[in-house]
Amino acid sequence: MNIRNIILACFLLIVVNAKAQDQSFLIDKVVAKVGSEFILLSEVEDQYAYSITQDASLDENIKCEILDGLIAQKLIIYQAKLDSVDVSDQEVEGQLTLRFENILRQMNGDEEFFRDYYGASVVEMKERYRDDQKQQILAERMQMKLINSVTITPDEVQKFYDAIPKDSLPFLDSEVELGELVIKPQVNEKQKKIAQEKLERIREKIVSGEKTIEELALKYSMDPGSGARGGDLGFAKRGSYVPEFEATVFGLKKDELSDVIETEYGFHIIKMLERRGNSVRARHILIKPDITETDNQNARDLLDSVRTLIQVDSISFEAAVKKYSDKKAESYNNNGRIKNRATGNNFFRTEELEYDEYIEIIDMEPSDVTSVLEGKDFVGERQYRILQLQSITEPHQANLKQDYSKISQFAKEGKKSEYFSSWIEEKLKETFIELNPIYKYCDNLKQYVKSSKKM
């Protein structure tokens, strides 16, 4: 079996186009057995149909690679069940909800368009994919259980580095490490009162029967996700919402409308639609208080004063982050250090920085802090921040002294890959695998073809 394909299959379960998935109702036949797990003809054909939409030059020989990957997936799932790896119904529901909410968001929340496109409602599609989702979580959990046990020693890092031909060591661009301290404008009490009173008037229209919560959510709700769906939040389990919202929504009876409540996002009214086990489905309307220019200026002034304290060494940058920075900022729990999402570490090539960040730090020395920068967070709300240049490297050839953490990570990933490959090979020898003779043309899988019996 091709180890490269096994690893790819194990680390990325293929997401097949839902249109192709509908074919499974027409062609459903077991074509392979892996332990107690089965591979259906429909699974192979669905993935083949999806593959040729991505690359029209592919021929039917690609089915051998697809089967290679499916056998690896089923092998991991089989072993996960033998090892009693557990996946709860709540986890599966949560992942399905996230998956289809993301699809709906791309469709601007239009459930009718969703139904037309997929030929089924969101609820029906979730049920259709429930077993697939559970198997995916099982496989991922088994993989993590295996590779998380892998550690790397300094001697192994040194051996890994020494084994790289010196003329093959990569030349690394200039990189920087940055810290940030983020402050968001705080709403004043006057604007809070205006927002609350507005929502009270909206609630009165619902209670009187003048309008429905769905109609008013479409018109007034400031929640960009649910507002376009008439306030419908879909099903969610406990732990999905902020405490004030969760306490209210789980305390409502079917069709009951809440009083106006306040959370960190603004003011809400909530209507319970239905319960399903430990999950609830509700509608809500969100009204956010306006941030005034005075609120913005207060945030800028506070951040500027904190910057001054750092510059005169009255407080360290890390201590200032813990005391003043927005606790929801991703960097807060990393002592202010900004993580590079593309690499997972704290280093950025200078060309990866935003233009305003680059201009601010280009002439700075390590430990210097920038002036106050204005920007927006991931949901588009205004925020202010200062950056600290924590380290900078000149362009250089990779070496252990400057790049130990990176080389160590490469060495560890290589060790994980080798360990996982060995585990797969061992389990392939131990596990009963049988393949339908229709795939006897697959040279990479011929050892599994059983021509003596029909499947």
C-alpha cells in the first residue's frame, strides 16, 4: 500500500460534494471489508466523481488511489472502535451544526436556496451525514491519540539537523516576533439605555401580535449570522452561548419569549422554538449600542497612557497585557504574542505583515512599542492596539542556534510521520482486508483481491 496516500487519507478525510453523495442511493454495494468495517461502491464512485470535477484529465485508475485511502480510513476507524475511542452524540451534532452553518452562511442564510441546491433541508442533510461525521471524528481522535505520544529529544533534533546536507539547508527570510495589547471602546451608559429601550419597543410589537419575531429579526437584528435567517440560531447544545444568553435560552419553554437581556454583545430577546435532547433551537434579536466618538477617544487615550507606562519601564509588556488587554484577543493567553495562523508558530516573514504593521516596526529595535494603531477584530468591530517588536532576524541559512524551535518541530513532524506509517503497516498485516475482484487491475491493492468468493 502506498504510504504517502495512507497518510494523506488519514490526516484529511475527503469531503465529497453533496450532489455526488446523492448517487449513493442508486449504487450501494459492499466492495471491500476492513476488519468489521465496509467500503461501499457508492463511496468509491462519489469520490471518483468529485475528483474528476477537480481534474478532468483523471481516468478510472484513480479509483485505485481512492480505495487505497478509503482502506486506510476504515482501518483507523476499526482500530478506534477496538480501542474504545469514544465520540458522543453531542460532539457529532456540534460538528454537523458548524459544518452546515458555514454552508448556509455562504448562501446568505437562504434555507430555500440550500434546499433547492442539495435537494434536502438542513435537518435532513445533517441526518444523512451523521454517521460520516462520527466516523471522521473517530478517525481524527485515533490519529491524535497515536501521534500525541511522540516526543523528540535534543539529541534527535541534532541528528535530524546533521543529516541534512549543508547545501540543502533552507535560506530563511527576515522574520519577526510581535506582541500586541488590544483595547476595545467601551459603550457608555446613555447608548446602552437607548439600545435597551429600542428592543423593549420591538418586544412589545411581538407580544401584541403586531409582528412576529422572525419579521422583526429580519428588519432590526444586528447579528449578521442569524439576522438574515429571521433570528434562527439553529440547534445548539449547552456551552455554545455566553453565560447570560445560555441561562435564559435553556430556561424558556416552547414558544416562550424572554425579557430583554444584556450580554457582552448587546441586548437580546429570545424565543424558544424547540428542544431536542440536550440541544435547543431558538430565534433572537440582537440590538447593539452605538459606540460614540467619545468612547473611541477614551479607548485611544487609555491605550496611549499604557504605552507610556511600558516605555518608561513602569510595567512590563506582559504584565500590561494581563491587566489591560482584551481577554478575547487570541494573543491574550499567549502573553500578548501573536501567532502566525499559517505556520502555527510566533514568527512572521516581513512580507506577511499588514502594511501598517510593517511601516511601524521597520525601524524599531526589539522591546520597542509602536504608536496606537486602529483596526478591526475578526467580526469587524473597532479596536485599538499597540505592537511590541519582540525579536527580529536577518535573512540567513537555517541553523540550530537561531532556528532550534523550527528545526525541532520539523524533526518531530518527521518522527510522527514515521511512527504513523509504521503503525499503519503493522495494522494492515494484522487486519482482515478483502477487496472485490472488480478492482483486480489495481496493482497497489492486488494482495487484497479475493477472487474465490463473491462480495
